Amino acid sequence: MFSRLGSIWLPCVPILKGSLRGQTFESDTDVVHTIDDWYEQLDEQFLMYGIKALAHCWEKYVTLGGDYVEKL
């Protein structure tokens, strides 16, 4: 799981990546618990902004016929 976490999940969430930087984990379960804790501490406005940004990206993707990739 950790390789998938690094190659897929972390580039999608730069703030989470920064929060995890420098930490080591004994197991996949430790990673999941740490991420769960991180999400629980987020402000509701932060989450709403993310949902709105996702909708904006989806609209661009559909409008461009799937030829849209946003660089992080």
C-alpha cells in the first residue's frame, strides 16, 4: 500500500504530503490512522474549497473532451 500511497495519493494532496514528510510508519495501518487523524483536524471550509475545486477541474475535463491535466 505504501508505494501506491506515494505514487498516487500524495501527489493529489500536496498539503497532506507536506504533513507526512519526515515521518516513518511501522505499518500500512499506521499510515491510515495518521491520515484519518489529519482529516479529522481539517476545517470544514478547507474541505468545501476542495470539493468546489474538484467540480471546476471536472468541468474543464469534460469541456476539453478529456484532454485536461492540471499540474500540481
